[in-house]
Amino acid sequence: MATIRLRETGEVIEGHDKVQQFLESQEVLYEHWDMSKLPAELNAKFVLTDEEKAQILTAFDTDIRDLAERRSYVDWDIIALSDSTPNLDELLAKFKNVHTHTDDEVRAITAGHGIFVVKGESGYYNIELEPGDVISVPEHTPHFFTLMDDRQVVAVRLFIDTDGWVAHPYEEKEYSVE
Ligand SMILES: [Fe+2]
């Protein structure tokens, strides 16, 4: 289950109901997929062949189509990041720029971990994600994504339109985002 960490105060929010309640108040979609659907050999694999990516999409096909139908996503794919990814540090440095998109940003974590750092009403908060967590950062909401200490993640991305993915830099004047 996801954990929330408020960066201004250090407050931690844990437990499915409290996390869901908090994210709902921030208009962030939060759902959970049943990870037992994933073939065991893909639980901890971060370098994936096209066939393995297709296997993950097939395992969660019902969940993906249900989400897509409810929220108008038209396509989906798999992203995998780990120390085997060329230029991972460069990529992570680039990711750390706060930005917005014209569409929402949806991720379903299927292995490893990731953090979305999102601007809320009283500062930035971390959404620390583990396998099975599904979130969507609303359109026009400043945020960035980074990895956790394990430095590896596999996630399903769903989108409405590739134009909606363009990152528009956001200049933060009020809060520290370090
Ligand atoms: Fe983004």
C-alpha cells in the first residue's frame, strides 16, 4: 500500500483508508491491483523483453481496460527503470524538475517502487508507491517522479493522448522541493 509523507511537516500517513482519504482530498486517484495476477518470475525483473512486457499487460488486462473505460485512456505501455537503464542518474536528475501536464499522469506499479512528489494545498507531499498501487496525478498539478532506495520500478502507463504527456516546467516560488 502507498505511504504519504508530507514534506513540510514530516507527517506520515499510512493504512489504506487514511491514504485513500488523503489522496481523495487532493483529487488524486488511488486504487490497488491484485498482484497475484502477475506471473511470479516477473515480480522482481527490471530488464524486460517485449514479450515480458506484453505478459504484464495481459496479466492486468481486465484492470487496465476497466480503468481506461472509466477515464478515457486509449493506449497503455510498460516502463521499466533500474541500474541497468543507460544513464539512469541523468534520467533521475531530469525527472526531478517540477512540471505539469495537460492530461493526468497515471501509473500502476507492478514491481519495485516509485515516488510521486506532488504539490498539495499546504506544500509538497510524497506518494511512496509499491507493487499494486495505481495513482493518477491530476492535470495541471505540479509534481515530479523519482525512485526509492531500491532504484528500480516497473509500471504500466496509460494515456489519453501523447500530447498530454508533454512536461511543462513549473517554477516553484513558495515551497522547497529539495
Ligand atoms: Fe509528470
